[in-house]
Amino acid sequence: MHQSLDGWPKIIGTDGFPAMLLIHDKITGIYITCLLLLTVFIVPAIILICLLIPRWRHLVIYCVAHLVSLPICFALMQLAPRDFLYWWWD
């Protein structure tokens, strides 16, 4: 985004964004939505099913790893430049 716009956005929204950046925005939005829905609804169901079936109990660790990775990724995102993190508050 920084390279495409020659700096951080000056306004809220996507006005003035190049076509490729808008496509990136749509793809990222769809991906994040699917990941959120998977995490909130599907992963807990998978964990429950794996806990109920004795042969699958060893698979729970992978779902737990997914859930543990989320706060780690959120913490790592906070290392981004301040202007990138808070540009919409300006």
C-alpha cells in the first residue's frame, strides 16, 4: 500500500487506489472473513468432534495450535509502523 500510493493514505476509504490495490483489498477481505468464520464456528466443532472420538484425540493439538497462533499474529501485527496501524484515526 505504501509503495502503490507513494505514502500512507491521506483519507479514509479506497478513493484513488490503483486497480490492483483494490483487487488486493477484496481478496484480503474475503480471506479474513473466511478465516474468521472458520475460527469462530468450525474449529470449535472440530475440536469437540476430535475430543469425542478417541482415535482422533491426537489431532486436537493442530486446532489448538491454530487458536494459539491468532493472538501471536495479532501481537506481531502491532509491530507495524504507527502510521500504518492508525491512519484511519487521523
